Amino acid sequence: MSSITQFLPEPKNAAGARRPAHDAGSDDGAVVAAAARSIPAYGQRQGWVPKTLDDFGDGGAYPEIRMLQYPLGMGKTRGAKGNALARSVDAQGNASYDALARHGRRENETVQAAFKDLVPLRQRNDFDDAQEAIPERPDADAVRDAAERTRRALEKKLGSRA
């Protein structure tokens, strides 16, 4: 019984494989060596500040240096969050830009975001007379009670100032 490995080529990047001799003088080794040379030895880092991600090497901060350090960018904020709004759609699948028009406004502020908002309710096709519920006017007793409460509240405020 034959194995499938006899038909496959040798792996180019096998785990634990050594680099060929012609790669020994490649630029990668020079960059790593230059980075290692720019970092002072432990105990000799007085006045030295890590400025780039390469200064942190494989990770880890320098506890003897008293400043904020973000090795490999860990813990660093990614910048301010945007103020992008999610696009919403109405019942028919059309894009609804109401959120754009209402963004940054008070929630009780009336904003006409669509043309149908400008059309009077009695002329709109999607409006029913049953939906139009005009509240009844208060009777004379309710008006008199509200006026009396208001008068007492004003007298109390003005009496406390005297």
C-alpha cells in the first residue's frame, strides 16, 4: 500500500526548517538587527522613549519608562467614532431619510422630512378621518380650577420674594 506523501513535493516552509544559506544575508535580518541596536540595554534607557511599534519588538512595555506605552497598539483607541447614521427603509422598501433630517434636533421638534409631511392631512390618501382625534375643549370648571392653581402658585412665588 502506497502513501500519498510519496507523490507530493517536499514542503518549502516546513516547521523547524532552517533557512538556506543564500537567505542568511537578506534584508530581514538587517532590519531586525538595526531595530535591536536602536533600543538601549536594560539599565541604560535613561531619556530613551519608545516611539514606534518596532521599538516594542515582539511586544511588552518597558516598566522603567514612566509614560503611556502601547506595545503592538494594544489598548490604544482607534480614533473618534463617526457620527454615521444607519439608513432605514419604510414598509415598501424605499430609503427613508427621516433620521438624517432629525439628527441633532430635539425629539419633540417637528421636522418635515418628506413631501407628504407638507400636504394637509385632509388631502392625504393615507390619512383616515378616524385617526384625526381632536381633543375636546375643557369645560368652564376645569378652566376655573387651572386658573386658580396658577394664581396660587404665582402668589406663593411672589410672596417668598417679599
